[in-house]
Amino acid sequence: MRFQKKEPLKKHTSLRIGGPADVLCTPKSAADIIAALDYARQNKLKIAIIGAGSNLLVPETGFKGLVIKLGKGLNWLKLEKNSVRVGAGVMLPDLVVKAAKAGFSGLEFLAGIPGSVGGAVVMNAGAWGESLADHLIEVKALDRSGREKTFKGEELKAEYRSSYFQGRNWIIIEALLKLKTGNKKVIKHRILEHLTRRKSKQPLGTPNCGSVFRNPKNDFAGRLIEAAGCKGMRVGDAQVSTKHANFIVNLGEAKAEDVMKLMKKVRAAVRQRFKIRLEPEIKFMVKSST
């Protein structure tokens, strides 16, 4: 495992925004993660854990410490009887495709979501009325001392875009997900339907971080933002997507400050129009002022 110094984090986020990490590493195993934690302790470095960086905003100042990226090194998958055991670094589209090719159904709703399994567990990723928590049998994680613990799915008490792991120092290393056997043609058709819906409604060709705000109860953030007149609103090169109002896109040289200012304007407009306070779904590597 290599420790990279002054690695630009914009190379590791889907918004293509972010300054350098003092140090970045991509572990290939749980043992590598433990070694990275030891490295941080020995060098008195703060730690940040990232996955695919698909819902992450990083400032231009970067991160003063060690960033542990759960990516290609933890990219493994083992299909079992009506379940799949998968490493935290596996990308969700790959998981969906491999399960489908083996004739397993249940995860089609994840098609097209650009995150990793680890981040999806933490965020309880979902779409079309389903979420990952509905399929979790167990999750294995390490604490910051390197001790491993297995959590049963029912222990995690996941809610909409929220899980037990948010705000805690656990590092997801693998998950066991329940599947069911199905017709390969039907599964493939369902996946293509989801991908087509995403392509028609979301700005997939421009750097973005997915949904910026959580949906309020019984409503949709995108609907509220569009109705408040914010579609196309811009600060610097950060713009509220003209295709889906709950997406902010990077038109080229957007900075984290631009995104945060734009979010603040959007929230103010929605609050003034509807008396609803939008809550961010995007995660910040620094404290947000929005």
C-alpha cells in the first residue's frame, strides 16, 4: 500500500472539486486499513474515510491529515446462496450487473447510482422507493483501533438516507446482502428501465454529486427548488442543473465555496416560498455554513 503525499482530492470526487490531502492511501485489505490507522497514530494525523466521493464536497484547502479511500483494493464480490458478500470498495453499478448476470434479483434499484458499497451502507442509498437497508443481512466494520465487529441488519435501524454509522467512527469493510433468484431477461429489463429513467431526468454527463438535498416528508426537494425559481441559478461555475433542480453541476472550475453559496441561496428561496427548510444530503469534508 502506497501513501501518496499532497494528492488532489478533486481527482477522487464526482464533483471534481477539492484541494490536496496531506496523505492519501487506498487499502487493499482490512490489514491495510489497520496499517493506515497505525500510520495516522504514529504521525499524529487526523483521518477521513471516503468511498467513491460521489456525494462529497471538499474545500480547496483539502484535508490536513490522512484520507483513507475505500476503493479498488476492497473491490471483491462473492455470490452465495440467495445472497452476495461484497467488499466496501465495489461500485454499485458493478454489483448490480454481476448479480444480474448470475440470475439474482433485488438490487436493480441501485442501477446507475455512482457510489460504492461502503458509502451506500453509511448513507442508506436508495431509489424508486427502495433502500440498501432493505437488503442488508450484516455489515462488517472496523473501529479506529482496528477492532472488527459484525452488525446484523436489524441492529442498524436505518432510515431515509441515514444509518447507524453516520456520525460514528466505524469503517465499513464488507456487507452481506440478500438476493432472490429471478429471470435474467426480466432483471435486465428492469435495470435498463432504471438507467433510462436516470438518463432522462439527471445531468449524468456533467460533474455532479447526485442529490444535494434530502427530500422533505411527502415531497421532493427537486420540485420545491424548481417551483422556487432556482433551476439554472448559478454561483461561479456551480449551477443548479437545468435538467434536475436537486442536482448542482460543476460547469468547469467551480469551487466548494461556490457550491456552498449556491446551496445557501437555494435553501433561502425554498424557505421563503414554502416555509420548508431543506437539509443537505451531500456530505462536507469541512463544516457547512449553509
